[in-house]
Amino acid sequence: MDVKYKTLEIVNTNPNSGVVYLYLNRPSKRNALSRDFFSEFPEALSSVDQNPNVNVIVLAGAGSHFCSGIELKTLSAARDAASSAERGRFAERLRRDIKFLQDAITAIELCRKPVIALVHGACIGGGIDIITACDIRFCSKDAFFSVKEVDVGMTADLGTLQRLPSIVGFGNAMELALTGRRFSGSEAKELGLVSRVFGSKEELEEGVRVVAEGIAAKSPLAVTGTKAVLLRSRDQTVEQGLDYIATWNSAMLISDDLTEAVSAQIQKRKAVFAKL
């Protein structure tokens, strides 16, 4: 947790809460995503995921905005790095580089612990890629969003087009991606992109804290299992999803967490679960 990053900051304000805050930390650049981010972000997520004292991760942006998207020079650098090769090898290197960028975003889904997006100010382009991979999304009233890639002459390629339709519906995702238009926090709520809209950044932070600490107090096996099974079931038929959860719980229900949760309810006390 003491690692220093160029683009991120890990903050543990209350070590007993089980909640850690991971900040996109380039406020002077409106938290634009540099090349360093794509190397550091999976590493940072892995470090908190493997920490037994962490049960929930809150992902936020330092300064006035959540994320203004990928730096254009990050995109051009990826293209230029491959351009010295002949055409076929250029394409192969560029594809490999795009996969590298994609993997940094997918790391959110691969993280066992729930990741809650706390969105204020701008959430544009790559910011949408990030939040659509998160498990829960909240925003403040001043937040605004845009699937911006079409306006810079490219097709979004880091996950928005794959994840957004299952969140807001295919037709809404198509309209947002083709127009690149800006939409508000209240519209994001109507679309289902965010679960709640708070009146101010301060209210947002307090609301997220309450939710995060509430989840962190639950059985970590139940929470990580719920995330894993929901993500797997999203891409499967109902029958396949039921088969997966049957296999999952045949291993997990033998833990002490179920007994502890039931006993705590009967005894009207707070449940205490072992760390992962």
C-alpha cells in the first residue's frame, strides 16, 4: 500500500472499515489517462485485491473531474511505436498494444473485491470505459458523461461498446456512441448507468462511504462470490449460470460465514467474518 504511483494514489482513511480509495491522480490534466496509467492501474488494483484488510475499493478522481479520457499522445504513441515495421507487423504490434490497454480496464472485473465508481465532473471517453467495468456507479449532480471516441475519429476500443449495452440497453448505447453527445448525471441515472445521483460532491462522498462500508461489513466470501457469479452469468445462458453457481456454492457454503451470519442475526449482534 506504500507504493508511489505517477498516475494514482491509494488512500486508506479508516483502516478498520475495510474500504480503500483508489484515486486517478493527475488533477492538473483532469485525470487524463497516460501511458503510465495503463501500466500502474492493474498493479494497484492487484495490490489492494490481495490485501486481506481490504473488502471494497472506491475508485475516484482527484481534483475537479473524474476522468477526461485517454491522452491523445498515448494513442498516437501506440500507433507511432509500431509504424516503423512493415504493414502486417505494424498491424500486429498495434493490435497487441490495444490489447495491453484493454487489459488495464478489464483488471477491474478481474479484481475479486467490488469496485465502486465515485464520479464527479467530467467522465469522458476512457472514463466511460472505466466506469462500465466497475460494479457500482454513483455520481454527483454536476457530473457529465460522453462516449467521445467518434468525435476524435476512432471507434471506442477499451470496453465501452462491449459493456455499455448491457447496462443502458442496446438502443441507448448505440445512440450515445454514435452521437458522442454530452449527457448529465440525471440522464445517466435515467439510463441506468449510475444507481444514484447526489446533490453535491460532499453528499456523494458520504453516500459512497456508507454503501462501501456496508458492503465491507458483509461476508467477504459472499461478496466476492456475488461479483464473480454475476459477471459470469452476464455472458452465459440462465442454465449455464445456474450450473456455475451450483458449483461455486458447493465449495463456498462449507465456510463458517453462513453460520456466523445466521448466529449474528439471531443474537442481534454484528457479524464478524474471517479475512480472505
